Amino acid sequence: MPLDEHEQKILDEIERQLYEEDPKLAAMVAKAVRGDATRWKIRLAVVAFIAGTVLMFASFTESLILAGLGFLVMVGSASWMALTIRSTRSLQTGQGTVDAWVGQFKRKWRREE
């Protein structure tokens, strides 16, 4: 059930106050919420991979088209899982951000001088 406009304003105000009063807690909460979504995506990718494997092996002798479709599901789900894990790691370490890239560039520039 969606919030009405007044409730949404109250929720936004509480969130703003949380960020102002305790930014570390707000960051921890945001990270925990992201972690739940990441776990859900990885689990879904694993289930899709298993379903693709079952489809591939079950239909291999009868229909190469279905077996190929199962293989494509396996490849797609494995790619999705790898990209999810990579993006999670880059967010945790700060890699992939513009600030991290600029910092790395500055360190390399200083070494060459």
C-alpha cells in the first residue's frame, strides 16, 4: 500500500534528520538494504542456472533447440551473478568511483615524476 503525500513527507524528514545526526548509521542502514538486494539477486541467478542446467540435460536428446535455450539461460544467469558480485565488491572497496579513479591517477602521476 503506497504512502500518501503527508506520510511520504514525514518519512523524508525522518530520513534527512537521520543523515544529519548520524551519517555512519545511515550509511550502515543503506549498506544493509543493498546487501539484502544483492543476496536476493545472487539466489535468483543460482536458481536460474540450475533451471537452465536441468532444461539442457533433460531435453538434450530430444530437442537441440531446448537444450540450447537451457545453455543460454545458464550463461545468462552466470553472467548476471558475476556482474552482481563485481558491482558489490566495487561498491565496498570504493573502486569504480570517480574519486577512486582520480586518486589512482594522481598516485601514478607522482610516481612517474
